[in-house]
Amino acid sequence: MTDASHPTSVAIRAATVDDVPLIRELIEGLADYERLRHECVATDAQLRETLFGARPYAEVVIADVDGVAAGFALFFHNYSTFLSRPGIYLEDLFVQPAMRGRGVGKALLQHLARLAVARDCGRLEWSVLDWNTDAIGFYRTLGATPQDEWTVYRVTGDALTTLASREEQADDA
């Protein structure tokens, strides 16, 4: 913990292709924290291509504290048909355990909020694991509200391949 009379200075910067190994390490740290390391198959080559290649699919910002990488946020634009405006979807936010309690998470979210406003986005949103009560409490202090009426659905792996290869049928919805 940092002494409140000497707040930590957090610098937020856009990640570059040179940060790919760091981004992967932070993703692996997040996977460990979320107890999902077995699902983490990200490689430097994949990250280089999907974040910095010909068609970047997401953006990353890095939070530095005293020149040390303290955390990151990975995000991309989504779109609200009801608002007729883009939004920012925060896919992942992670702060190194040793850097927690220093305002790093808040600085990352404030940076994304400023970016959303500057880009004329209608909202900033993200998902949180229901067991992560510390994060839920933190997000509420920032004014975030849960969207309890929505349930996330996902198609992945073999189910995604099967769905993609199905031929259309007249009785499909």
C-alpha cells in the first residue's frame, strides 16, 4: 500500500508491438488470477498479428508505476444500435498483485472513460466474474452498474465450427 499523502503516479500509455511479450505475461497473470490458466493459449505471434498486424482487432494500454508495468487494459469498439453510437468494451483489465491498492485500476478505467468520451462513445462496459466480489465492489464505487437482466452466451471450439458449417433450414429462427 502507498501512503495516501504520497499517491502513486500512474502513467498510462498505448502499447506498441515491442510490448507483446509483456502483454502476454500480463494475460497469463490474469488467467492465473481468474483460475483459467488452462484456457490461456495466447502466443506472442498471435498477439502481434491480432493487436498490431494488418487488421488490429483490439487496443491495449499499459499502466506504469515508477517505470514498472503495473497492469493493462485490452479493449475494442462495439456498437449500440439503440444509441446509434460506438462503445468501448473492456475485454480485460489486470493489475499486478504487488501493485494493487495504488490506484492503477482506477487510472486505467479513467483513461478508458476519457477515451470513450473523446471518441463520442455512448458507453464503456465490461463483464466481471460473479465470484470476484472485490472487483464488483470497486466497480460500484466508480458508478458502474450491473446489467443483471442480460445473460452472456458464447459459442466456441467445436460448437462454433459446427454452427458455421450448418446448412440453412427453413425451420431455423
